[in-house]
Amino acid sequence: MVHEPKQKVDLTRYLENQTFRFEYAFDENSTNEMMDRFTAQPLVETIFERGMATCFAYGQTGSGKTHVFDLLNRKAKLRVLEDGKQQVQVVGLHEKEVKCTEDVTDLRPSLPPSG
């Protein structure tokens, strides 16, 4: 549960309580393959079944979250800019059509070995 301090318009302070449920927790002995099998893979399958999915990775800085979820594509900086028409553009973004889970997993670069 997260207790978030808030303040009303009349400056009255209060706590907003938000409850989260964690399906899995992994320790330092967990492999990237194990985490992928229990987290990312089911989410991708849900998307292809017309569902919605969210993945929240929590952990100490440098603990491997970025590599596990391949968010930064080999640590390249993500550049999000606004063009002359005030449209958001992601530099280097490519669009690929996928039709199944395997198409998605084939797009991901190989994960570095665990350990």
C-alpha cells in the first residue's frame, strides 16, 4: 500500500491510499529467462487476445530492470521531440506489424546472460 500525501483546495492535508498487488517477486538468483516467462510473455499474449497489459518493474538502480524488460535497447537514449507541427516524434522509432506472440519476441534483441 502506498500512502500519498495530498492537499485539497482549502489546503486541508490528507493521505490517499493506493493498494497494489504483486504477482511475482524475484531474488538475485532469478534468471532473465525466468522473469521473462512469468512477466513479459503473459502480457504479450494478453495483448494479442485484445486485452490490456501493464508491467511495473520495481527494484534498486542497477539491479537489471532495464535489461530484463529491454526498455532502452542496449542503453541508447530515447529522444522524444516535438516537430514544427507540434506533434510528438520519437527519434529512430520504427513501426512493425505483428500478428502473434512469436513475432513480438523475434523483434527483441537477445538479453545478456544472467549473473
